[in-house]
Amino acid sequence: MYDYTELVSYIVRSIVSKPDDVTVMLVEGDRTNRVEVRLAAEDVGKVIGRGGRNIDAIRSVVRAAALKNHDRVMVEIV
């Protein structure tokens, strides 16, 4: 299983205004692994984006990387 936390961390830290408050964790499940992103309350809107565009783009990039490695990964903001 490849660790996608560095990829998600790099993308999210480049978007937010407080990159030191970003914490990314990998939670392994039976079939699907979950990447949980914790960040400052004022940066949540920036990561989600207008209409969810930013978070959809992040999920698409991670999904493409996971597909290459035959993994299933979900990205969630906690």
C-alpha cells in the first residue's frame, strides 16, 4: 500500500494560509483506505473551493495515483 499522505499534504499546504495547522493521516480499512485532512477552520473553505471544485480536483489526483497502484483511496476533510 502506497502512502498518499505526502501528496495530499503538499497540495493542501499550497492552498491554505496556515500550512502549519495542516495534519494529514492515513486510516487503513479493509478494502478502502481513507486520507483524513485536518486544518484550521478558516482554511476549510479554501480547500473545498467554490462548489467543491478544489476538493474534487484533489480527490481526482489522488484517485488517479491510487489507480496506478491498484488501490482505493478516499480523501475527507475532518
